[in-house]
Amino acid sequence: MRADDSDATVRFPCAWCGLGVTAPAGVAKVKGRCPHCGAVQDVPRPATPPPEPYALIEEPPAPAVAAPTPTPVPARVVRGSKGFWRSLLHESAGRESVLAAEISALLLLSVADLMTTYHLMRTHPKFYESNPVAQFFFARWNIAGMAVFKFSVIAFVVVVGEVVERRRPGLGRFVILTGCLASMVVVVHGLRLAFGEFAAE
């Protein structure tokens, strides 16, 4: 009987007598003789278990990388002069005044200027308003027209001073103080004329 070098054995029933036969098992085909009846027959190859399928090892999914959020590019807004001044006024409208003391002084000096001018023009006919625009309003609507004109100018100066002061600190205060100085000069000049006229009388 031919046998492989392997030490493994295989037991199978004899095809002639049915008794059990033990024979070495090998890879190659071997012949075995039954010890009971002497019949020579092929030794069946032991059943080889099917190879285990390779386990499919799934790789863990790569962590999702969030796409970078694009930085929004601010749109360039081209504003005309009208839109620029509107934005400035809208921005300044909801804030408290930063030049309250200077504006109060300007208003008081403007009232003093108006009263002095009206007094001179009412009591002394030889005096007249040197500003032609103010003279136009006075000739048409008397002191009421002059008051509207003067305080419209003051309101414009105040608005410009407040807006400019928020953009460029110090410059708006300079504008208001310049208006105060101009009003003070006019008041002092009017008082000198009034008292000089009284002294002449």
C-alpha cells in the first residue's frame, strides 16, 4: 500500500465486507487492503473543509471633512452724494447730542442777535440789515420772516456740526464754536450801536 509521509489516518468501511478499515491519509491517491477480507481498494480522501472565506474587513469611513465656508465678500455699495448725506443724518438721528453745551450757547447768542437787530431796526430807521437775504425776509414778513431765516441757518449749522463731530471728533465742535463767535461779534456790535445811539441822544 502506498502512503504519504503524513501521519494522519482515515477510517472507512470496506466496500466488500463492510468492516472498518484504517489507512493513512495523504494528498495523493492511495490503495489500501482490507485486513478482514483482503480486498484492495482506494482509500477515500478525507473531506477537506471548505476554506473559510476571507473576512472582508471594512475600513472605517474617513471622517467627513467639512468644506470650508466661503467668506462672504461684502458688496461694494456706490453711493451718491444724496445717499451719503442721508446715511449720515440717519445714523446721527438716534443718538444724543455730543455738543449740547455749544449748541445751547449758539442758540442763546442767536436769540440775542435777533433781538438786538430787531430793536435797532425798529427804533432807529437809519439802521438796516446788512445781510441781503435776511433783509429780504424782513421786508416781506417783518421779524417773523427774519427769525425763520436766522434759525434755519442755525439749524443747518447745528446738524452739520453734530454729523461732523461724530465722524471727525473736534471738527464739529469747531464749526459750532465758530458760529458762536460770529454771533457774539454781531451782538456786541449791535449793542455798541444801540448804546452809542442812546448816548448821542
